[in-house]
Amino acid sequence: MIVRARSTVLAACAAATVLALGGCGGGTKADGAAESASPGAAPAALGPIPAIKPADVKPLVGRWVGTAKDYFQFTADGSGVWVRSGQKLWSGTAIPEGGGKYRFSWQGGDPKTASYWGVSLSEKNTKLVFAGTNQTYTKAVAHKGKG
């Protein structure tokens, strides 16, 4: 029982840290473009974002819904956003690492190494796990309207 309580406390601390970091480093660049939160990499360590092939991010494309009123949404060009309660916590590019893992860009650059700012997909691409909080997300089903 103590182990379960400790795990819950650690998960809550990780989530609080990620959410706190989500508010740091944000703002607007001189050209008016929004900056995203820091995953902990120094600007000097950032490289250019590699070209993203739609086939490499195809399993990631769509909306992934969590249980904390949050979601990730990704498009075929690799761009993505993480939103909680209407607030954008991260936006940028999901960079394929292979094996169903993607690291997230930061301030328009590539941290070049795996970090807790990334996600991994389950073997059958039915679940997404965000490394920052170890929370699991499920893919939202698109509903087709009448027409």
C-alpha cells in the first residue's frame, strides 16, 4: 500500500513539474510567433528540425485524449499541440526517433536527444504515453456528420 501511495505522489509531482514548466519560457518572440515551454535543453544544444515524412508520423496523427481534461493533437507534417483545460502547454514538432517514439521540438529547434518531452505509441498504436507524466492517452474517434 505504501508503494502505491508513493507512486501516486511521484506521478502527481511529475505532473505538477511538467505543468509548472509549461508556464516557463513561454511568451512571444520578436516576430510575434509564440514560443513553447522548455523541455530542459539549453538553446545552444538545439539543432534544426529535421524534415518530417508524413509516413513517419502517420500513426501519431489525430487527437489523443487524456483523463485530466487534456489532449495531444498531431498533423501529418509532424506539428502538434498539448492542451489542458483550454490552455496550450506545448506546441511544436514531433520528431520521429523510430520504434513508435517521438521527441518534441523546443523553441523551434531539435534537442537531438530523447527527453521527457516526447511520446511513445503502444505496439498497435492504440495508446500514447507521454514521458513527462507517464500518463496514457487514447486516440479519439472521429465522428462523421450527416451530409
